[in-house]
Amino acid sequence: MDVLGISGRLVKSGKEVVTAGEIVYGGSQHVGTAVIQVNKKFSEIRSGLNIKYDPKIISKAKKSRYTILSYDRTKEPKN
């Protein structure tokens, strides 16, 4: 599986969201690693997004019927 990530962030610019960085291989290693591991058990999951934690964002995402998942990075295997 090839994994692409944004080397920077998505940021709000006026009323738009823009990429502050390039889309590159290895651009988001920890999210990419998580997607690969989840995809091994749930092949329909092929993307992931790391967002700033904000209860308002979580609430809006749930209302929009997004699936919300989280994990404790301190429990990640060491590479």
C-alpha cells in the first residue's frame, strides 16, 4: 500500500482550506502507519486525518455522521 501525506498542515485561509505543505510519500508518518495497520483488519478504511482536538469539532463531525476513532500514541510500538 502506498501512503501519501501532507508534509505540513491544512489551514483555513478566508473561507477556504488550503494545503500548507506538499503532498508527498511519508508526509505524515504516524497517520500513515495508523492507516496501514487499521487497513489490515478493515480493508475498507483507506485514509485517516489527524485533527486538533476540540469538542466542537468532534460534535460537528459526529452530527455529519463521520466515524471518530482515537488511540493513545504512548502505546504505539517502537520502530
